Amino acid sequence: MFSLFLAGAPAQAAPAGIEAVEAPAPAAEAAAAEAPAAPVPPDLRGLWRFDLRIVSNAKVPVLGTTEVKSRTTFLATVDGTAEAPVIHTRPCQLQAEPSRAIAKTIVPQSFIEALPRKTFAPRLEAGDGGWRFHADMRPQYLGYDPKVAGEKPPHDKEAKGITDLEGDGHPGGTIHLDAPIFGLIELYVVQRAHTVLDGTWTGADVWEGDATVLAFGQRTIGASNRLFVANAEVTVDQANSRFRWARVPPGTTCGQLKAGTGAPPGGKY
């Protein structure tokens, strides 16, 4: 509107003997005034329940292939600005559910509390039907130091770079397996994972998207019973790996998320 006003102003005649000098048009100001304002995304800031479901297929010698659903619940705090949000995640719960319940996997609280908290900046871009959301959760290494051992998980507990995840005196991270006849078995594992999130957000308080695993590797490097030092061939089912965000009230704790606050219908995602 500013540039149109200038273009329509009446011309004034210069007095005799005085050369008329045309004032330069403020083109830059006019262009800036005409340019549409950049769209502002909905405000992601606040507190969220973030459920991540990774589906994989584990091929075990003799026993065959078993589908495993790994469900992690995070308490996610988002700060920064609406245009440039920053996500901080804290793991609250981790469950592994095989389709064939030969034995029950139990993830101790000490393992969950030792998982790293993460901070990463998502990208929000305007698109059809909402805002395209992309977030790289960055590589995660459990039970070993990749600077010493290399990127891939080590094959045995004597390898260089093995760490004690929980500080319980055992190599790697300790999870429990409740097996018939044998009882409770401790497994010492190392793992590498790198996941990215993609979805479309409209500003709703509950929304979902795809979780893509760019890299994954896991090894059992020891056990309280040597018979259980075995490693399956694992492939990720990308099509069924997903994530879900649900906004929760300020002050919500991990304990409340575990009790069901913000959980999907049925309690499981």
C-alpha cells in the first residue's frame, strides 16, 4: 500500500529557473512493506508426553524370528521460541515386548535412569495441512565409548571402550530376563541407535509421526548365565515405528507419565 500511495501522488511543477530534481523512490522500504510476513508456526513450547515405538524383528537361531516392540516414554520439555523451539527429553519408562513370550524382558529402573538426556532443535516448515516437523535425536551409544571402541558395538566384554552404564560393576548396561526354569538372568548389553522423527503438526495437543532408525546395533557381551550370551540378527520395521506427542499439564513428572498421564487409549502406543 505504501508504494501505491507514492505512485499515485500528483506531480508538482518546479518554479521557473529552478531545475527540478526527482527524489529517489524508497524502493527497499516499499518492497519490505509489500512483502508478506513469514508464517509463524504454532507454539510447541511447554511440557509433553513423548512416546516412541520402535518395532524390530529378531532372528534367533533355532527359535526363528520374533517381533519386538520397544516402547520408550519421555518427558519432553520444549523451550526456545515459537520459531526456533528446543526440545529436552528425559527417559521415564522403557518396555520391550516380544510377540513370542518365551521369556520376559525386564528393564531395571537403574538402566532407565542412566539413559542419557537429550537436547535437540527440531525443524518446522509450513506445508499442506500443517507444519512439517523434523527432528534428529542424534546418535546414542550405551555401554561403550565410540571414541575408543569405534562406531559399531563391541563384540565382547573385554573389548576396549566398554563402560559400565549404571555403575553396578558389570560391563555395558544390565537388563533382566525372566526365563522359565532358569529364573532371573542378567544380560550385559551394548547398543548404538540413531533415530529421526518426521510428522505433520497442526498445533493440536495430540499428534503423531514416523520414527526412522538410521542406524541400530546391539550386542549381548555377557550374562550371569553363559547359556544366554547369544545375539539375534535384528532388523527394524520402519513402516510400523512411530512416535506420539501429547501435551501434559505444567509440573507433570515421570511418575505421573508412568501412571498414565497423557497416555493413548488403552495405555500403550
